[in-house]
Amino acid sequence: MGLSRRAALKGVLATAVGAATGAGIYGVGYERHHLGITEADLPVSGLPPSLDGLRIGFLTDIHHSRMVPADDVAQAVALTLSMTTDLIVLGGDYVTWGERGYVGPVAELLKPLHAPNGVFAILGNHDDDRDMPAALARNGFTVLKDQTTRLSVRGETINLIGIRFWTRKASEIVRLVRRSSEAAILLAHDPRRLTEAAALDIPAVLSGHTHGGQVVIPGIGAIARRNFPVVAGLGSRDNSSIFVSRGVGTVYVPVRINCPPEVAVVTLRRRSQI
């Protein structure tokens, strides 16, 4: 006897619900803890030949909280230290909603991070403007709050321009841009700052904030992609290139689906070589 239309629809619905439930259980219990290393080559216009191959460790969106345990943060640190890097960047959102009980602990968990040319941090939208930067500074990190630091690496100068999440306008960023003949990287938690970087001819941007969408639906993708020029990985606008990390932790709901957490190693490459 053939299935009735109603029975067939019930079967399809049950299958869909079962698949969604299974994906949710997997995303909560496994994928959000399945931290890996992503390596990416970032093309940089005007990069001096001696800086080609410079490796930057990049951790962002840690969100240490009840949803993101200390073990996950410690694993992110260990994975970063397992890779050869020239410097390390911390991209913001160390806790969620500025929860003070996790501010000191997350800074302590990050403390082992080190690199030959230093570790530099910026702030995200979940970080307060006082306690979090103070905790990071106490643990040896250079916190850039709308500041530029000038590094001498391999006989060349590279400027790290670190802005807060709330610094958004080109007019607010332009005062941080130094000599255009020097290499520069904009450290901006929000990838929407690619617009300002392109307007100011800043050749490279490192960002997070999107969590890669956190939940990526097959055939549809990440809903967050509608709001951002790049939701994860590499992108560009005009003369500016960007790398957006999926980050370490989760926010709002403790789940990742088709979007595993990551620490990244970004290798700078002269644009002509990509």
C-alpha cells in the first residue's frame, strides 16, 4: 500500500526534526570544543620583501564564561604556542558582556603566550574599557586602545594600528595612520572596518567578531554574512586585504554547527606573489 500524502509529510518532518536535533547535540557537545589551527596567506600591498612570510598568531572572541571553560582557552593557547610565529595578536571579546568574574582568569590563562616581537591586544564590544585592558597589561600584553605601535622587524618598520570596537569613522582612524611608506596592519575587532581601511589605503586588516556565523546552514550559509563584508577567512576591498577569524568561543548560545572554532596563523605575503 502506498503512503498517503499526510504520512509522507510526517516522515519528511520527522527526518528534518531529527537531523536538526542531531546537529544541535553535535554542535553543543562536540563541535564548539573542537578547536583547530587555520593557516592563511594574507596578501599585503607594498609589503617590503624582507617581511614576506611574517607569521602572526591570531586569537579572538575567546568569550571565557560558563559556556566557554578554562580548558578551551588553555587549548587555544597551547595550539598557538605549538606554531612558529613572529608576533601574536589578540582580537578582543575575552569575556561576554564584560562579566567581571572572568576578566582576571582569562588574562591569566592567556599569560603564557609569547612571541619574538611581542603580543598585542585590542578590545571588542564585550570588553569594558578599564578592567579588561588592565588585566591584559598586568600579564605582559601591549593593549592598543586607539593607538599605533611601531615595530622594527627584519630591518623594516611595520605599524600595528589597534582600534576599539566603538572607533568606527575614517576620521577617527586617520590620526593613527603614520607614514604611508611603512607597512601597516589595522587591528579591528569588527570586519566592517574594512570600509575605512580601504578608504585610508591601509593594506591589511585582522578582525573577528562574527564567530564565522557560529551556525552555518548547508545551502544557505551563515546568516551573519548579510551584515559583514567578510564573515570568515580572506577578503579584500580596493587595495586592502582582510582576514576574519571564526574565533575560539561562543556567544548567546553554546553551539557551533559547520563552523568549528579556530586559532589562526596569518602569513603576510607580498600581493604580487599571491
